[in-house]
Amino acid sequence: MYQMDIKNAFLYGDLNETVYMEQPPGYVAQGEKQRMECKLKKAIYGLKQSPRAWFDKFSRIIGEFGFSRCQADHSVFVQTTKTGMVILAVYVDDILITGSDINGIEEAKTYLQKHFVTKDLGRPRYFLGIEIAHSKHGVSLSQRKYACDLLQETGLLDTKPVDTPMDSNPDFWNDDGNYLEDKTKYRRLVGKLIYLTVTRPDISFAVGLRVIVQATWTCENRSLLYFGGNLVTKDDRKSTSGYCTYVGGNLVTWRSKKQTTVARSSAVAEYRAMTHTTSEILWLKNLLKELGFLYDDPVPMHCDNQAAIHIASKPVFHERTKHIEVDCHFVREAIMSQKIYTPFTPSSEQKADIFTKALGRKQFDVLCNKMGMIDIFAPA
């Protein structure tokens, strides 16, 4: 795996529209007495269409070299060579290149250097705020520096940490407390915590619960103390969907999200969660197929609710299920077409519980271990 950076990426974009700009304050063209309007020939930083123009230019250039854009993820490009495959992922001007064809990777890097001013950063160590550690066991992702900076910002760096991001028996379902005066500070903290869930699935549920009240600030500090919040919402009786997906035994995606409507039973809530999980599974299968990894066997989707499994596997409508949204029955189609199957998993072994409820330390640690979360900075 290699990392590259494109210098001044937005300046490469081609404009499809006619765009004029005023000269910057203090600048007057030689021989002119007043500022003039300029007709842009290329995109520049500050134009709202510059990001799109740059990506279109990059897609065209890389496409001419034989790369095809994945339909499952438009930021991923794939090239099939005689001896293997080259995979390229781009985020604005940051690029990761990997694959099984080493010569193909070098040729792709050379091709990019001919068309853009690039910087070859070698093997990735730090990408989009994420630390990448290579070892004989594989590749590990961490946001330790990001978390430490966040703790430093909030003044909690030297505070004693807690064991879990959330109290297993929270008593926050009241409307007490004053609203925070500095709402911007709160929102900034929530946004940073959301980005931290990129490598910390264990705080997803806590970060997903949020409301701007004074009592919440202490709860947020608990999450910060944990990794180094427990965020609270009003009790609106809406359930939370949670799932995690694995490829080759490795955790690759996860999500914790409150459902948009109140479920009339736990079975309906689980069934709705199964719909989101099914969509994620099918998307992953499509992405892996485009990357050259075919898997035609049904994928197991573990559920700990027998009633929800029965609703999904039996295409029968009756009084208790006729109110369920039609799009939720997408799960049934996936089961009937043998794309997935739904084995029952006891609640004590359900990994997704960490995304839907506050857990005690023992169960929380067990699920973190099952998800493959380790402290790569701990002494050996």
C-alpha cells in the first residue's frame, strides 16, 4: 500500500461554465488605473464547482490509463492487469494505491506523476487523521493522536479515564439542566466525536445520543475520559438500529442509528434494523465483486430476535405486521433470493448490542474483544 498527495489539486479542474472574477484587493494590472474583471480559464480554490471539476478531471485521466470507477463506491478505481490488480482510492487530493501487481502500482504512480504535481509519501503512516500501523499481523488503524488532541482541547488529557463510554444505568431521561450558552463548542465536540467513531465503534452508541443541555457536558466528558461521552437525548421511545459487518473475520463497517419512527414491538424494531443490515451486506458484496472478490454463497445475518426472524423468513401478512413499511420487506426478497440467511444468535453473543444499548464493563469488554479492538500502543 502506498500514499500519494496531489499538489494544488483544484487548479487542474476544467470549467464547463463561463466564470468571471474580480481582481483581488490591492492588485491592479500594469497600465490600468482600476481593477478589472478576469475570465477564468481553469478552476481555482474558492469556486463551488472546483471540487467536482477536479474529480471529473482526475477520473478522466485515470480512466485513460485503464482504471474503471467502482459503481459501489465512486472514490475507488480498479485496474485489472496481466499479473493481478491495482486498486486506487482517492479522497480530494489524497490517494492510496494498493493491489497484487507491484509493477502495476509503480506504473500507476509514474502515470500520475506525468499528469499532476505529486508527492510520493511511500507506505502510509497517517491518512485523514488516521494512524496506520503495519506489522507481521497485518494493518491496524488508530486515531490516538486525534483523540489526544481532543482531550487536550477539552482539558481532560491528564484526567483519570473511565472504563466505558456510558453508564450502564443512565438516569438522564429528564428535562432538567440549562441549555449550553456556547452551542458552537458543543457541536464542534460532537462532530469530532463522530469522526472518532471511524476507528472506535465502541463509542458509536454514546455519540449517537445527543442534545444541547448543561447536564450533557459532563456526560460528554465521560466519553472523552473513556478513550482517554456519554451523550444524552430525550426519551422519545424510538429504538436504535445497530450492526457490524465482517470480511474475512475482520470488522469493516458498523453503524448505530436511531430509527425514524416508534416501533410497536421489539420484533418490529429488530426487523427494521435487519433491513439496514441487509442493504449494507449487499453493498459490500457488490463492492467486493468489483474488486475481484466473488462470493456467491448466502451471507449469514445474525439476529437475536426469533419473532423478527420469523417475519423476515415467512412472507405472511397479518394484524401485527401489516403496518410495517413496505421497503422493510426488502429483507424477505434477499432471503428468498438466497443472498442472505438469518441464523438465530443468543443475546449474550450478539455483537451488535454494543451499538444499541449501554453495557456494563464486563459485557462491554467482551464485545470489544470480539470486534477485534486492541490497544496497539499497550506495552507488549
